[in-house]
Amino acid sequence: MSLLPQYIHIINPKLKHIYLTFDNEGNLVIKSPKVSQRKIEQLLLKKSSWINNSREKIQQKKGRSLDFSKNPECYFLGQTYPFTLTQHSKKRVKLNFDGEKFTLFYHTYDERLFQIHFDRFYKNQAQKHIPAHVESWAEKMNLSPADIRFRKTKRQWGSCSGKNVLSFNTMMMKLPHDVIEYIIIHELAHIKHKHHQKDFWQLVEQHLPDYKRQVKELKTYMT
């Protein structure tokens, strides 16, 4: 008998069908109306090849969420850096990046708190570097965003509201410089074109002729 994969099941009575997806940690998520366990198991068996292939692709993506128990490498501006946890006597957590490695000093092991400090690092870096690049490209493209905002999101690298407010995912600081530039140009282009039709992509290409290469690279990273 085949072993069924582990999954998270979210029941939503408003749904008409069963949907399979993965979260950022590579966990299989099933969203469905109220259905029998047998129906779920039948679907898992039917989709087993797709599930295995999709999980493998996710596990190969760069910039995934940190697993602090494994002392993973950290991504910053497209480069990987060693990361170590160091226990110290002070009752506070401190994250240090010296340009060669990340070191997180802690008193009590708390992964939730560790993640907060990494999220804060990426947000601070985004707020420090992105606005100047947005201003530079906005001038070149003759476009004016109403505001620039930063937050950590799970689905989008950036967005442009109907009122031309640009929002950027703070995790974009894991990406290479040229890919970050692409995201900025992409969102600025939405000020003029609120769609992804031909005119939009022509504007992007006008300012970034090799944008397709950046799109390809972007797809290798986990949002």
C-alpha cells in the first residue's frame, strides 16, 4: 500500500472543488469543501507524481525560509553567507552581519524570535536601499509613485495599487541586484499600465531589454 504524503487540510464550505498547493516551507496544502477522507486519499494517490515533482522543485528553490536547527546558509543580494547560532549570557537576541557571515547571538533558543530578527534585517535593508533605486528609475521612466511601502509577503515580490502606491516584499533583499531592479521597473510600469498586456511589457523592455533573463532568475527563488 502506498504511503500518503503528509498534508495540511483547510476546509472552506464556499469552495466547489478540491485544490492542491504548497506553502513556502514545502508543505502540501489541501483546500476543499467538506469531503470524505476517502475522496482526499483517492486524490492524493491520483496526483502522487505531480506532488512529488512539485515538492522537489520547491526544495531546489533558493532563498527558502531558514531552518535554524540546521545552521543553514542565508541569502542576501543574491549571495549565500554562512549562518551560525551563538549562545551568550546577555538576555537578548542580536543578529550581526559582517559582510562575510551572519551570526545570531541568543540566550534562550527561540526560533520565532530568531525569525523576527531576520525579518527585521531584510526590512531595514529594503528601506535603506530600495527608495533611491525607485527614485532613479521613476525619473528615467517619467513616472511618479504616490508612496513606497515595505512588508513581508508570501505570494508577491511587489505590487502597484490603483492609487499608484508601490509595495515591495522585504524578502526581495535576498535577490541579486539586477533582479531587484527588474521588480522595481515592473511595478513602476504598472503606474502607466494596470495590466500585463503588450503595452506593459514593451515599457518594461524599453528600460530593461534583457528583462526575460531576470524573470527566469526570479523564478528560481522562493517568494
